[in-house]
Amino acid sequence: MVESHSTQSAEKKVYNLPKPTPAFYPHKGSPIYADKAFYKKIADSDKTLVEKHLCQPRTGIAVKVPAGHVFRLTTPEGPQVCDLNIWNLHNPRERFWAARSRQLHSAHVSTYDRLWSNLPYLRPMVTITADSLQERGQDEWGGRLHDLNGTRCDPYVDKLISGQDNDEHCHSNLYRAVQPYGLSEFDVHDVLNVFQVTGLNEYDQYFMEACPAQPGDYFECFSEIDILIAISACPGGDLSQWGWGEDKSNLEGSKMVDCCRPLGVEVYRLNDQSVLESWKSPPTANYKGNHGLKYAN
Ligand SMILES: [Zn+2]
């Protein structure tokens, strides 16, 4: 049995009361939540493929997606975890905020959830329009797909845990992918782990399971503003053989390498632009205060 090292008790308490309501409770007509009928129309409408990229195993790529377009992340050769970062194409200080997106929607996201930007912007950067794995739901351990609880793997935590210097991580893949766009390591941020099954165990600790995606599976988003996205084909692959540390001199023998596959990115334009007639690229949150700061005249 693995020692838990958790401050949390595994003991279950039963209060015989309904669970508390979500802190960010959706009220009818809230601008936070997507108009499902509208986004279904986008998902169902005919589109033209305008760009297609293959992200090789254990690498990262960055792709520009104009506002009003749809992009698909795919697993062309089967199970592979995908770490996603998003920036405003014109202002990289505005970027995806995993924690707020988790609070506004849920810790795992799917169709009609939105990925929000950080402060002081706070607007939907993309709305998820389709997810071929949506029906999978929750498994017997409570694991769910498309994770907002965790973040990217990185060489610093690997060093901390394994004592090794390893360059094969999503953080490094994302950094290399965005460097040609003038972004730095500091621009890499907490990710959405697409195609990744995670949950919290009985001690409230983060766990990961093997990726269930098959060739043909996809995760599709509508771009609300002009964005730059970067993805990493996680060097942990499908997470079936995942572990910290890796013998760089003998990657041939690494089981982790054997379960690494490519990812696809496809960008589509809607053929019938009248579908977007009622849509406007969302403005940033309209807070007009000054955080209580007062200045003398
Ligand atoms: Zn990774």
C-alpha cells in the first residue's frame, strides 16, 4: 500500500444533507455560459479546412487561429495526452486562466464549456464546440477527461523528484514552440490537459489514468478572439507507462517512448458566415473601478 503523504483524511463523512451548491452558480441568461443552440449551429455547419499540422511525438507546435474560426485537436494514431496553452495573438499578457475556468465550469471540461482569460481581461478565449469522447463521463475511480486540475509536466519538478536533468517535458515543448513568436518561458502557463483522464483520490490527491483516445477522436473549439495556441504531445505519451526520470542515454528501452504518439491540429473556416451574424468577439470584463486605490488631485 502506498503511503498517502496527504493532510487529508480518507474517512467519509455523511451529513445527510444535500451537497453545497457550486460557488459560481449558473443563473439563467448569464453571459458566462455559452448559448448552446448557437454553438451547436457552429459545430454542425459546413467548414473548409484552412490549415492542418502534425505535432510529432514528444514535441510542441504553435498555431494562429483567427477569431470566428474552429480548431480541432486530434489523436490521429491513438491515445496521446495534449497540453494546451492559449494567448491573445495581439497581447500575450492575456492568456488562458485554468483556475478561473475550473471555477466557472468544472474541473474537467467538454462541449459548451469555455476557456477564460486571466485578469484584468477575463473573457472567453474559446468555447468548446465538440468532444468525441464526451460520452465517456466518469469512470469507476472518479477519473474524467480533459483536465483543468493539473498542469504541464516540467523539468524542474522532474529534477526535484528524480534528481535528473531531463529536457523532455510539456513545459519545454511549449516554450520551444512559442519562442519563434517572441514569447519566453515566462509566457508558458497552466494548461488544459486535453485527452487526459484525472481525478482526486480518497486522500484528495491528484491522479492520472491512461488516455482512452483512439484514432479519429477530437476536441473542437470555436475561437472567440484572435489567438495563438500551443500544444505539447506530452512525453508521457498515453500515460500508461508514465513515471518521473528517464534514462536519456537509452531512450530505446524506455516504455514511455513506446507509448508516445503524434497529435493533430486542424483549423477550419465556416463556409456560411451568416451563422456568425449574431456573434461578436467578446469584450473584456468591464470593471471600471481602481481596486480601491485613490490618488490626490
Ligand atoms: Zn507532459
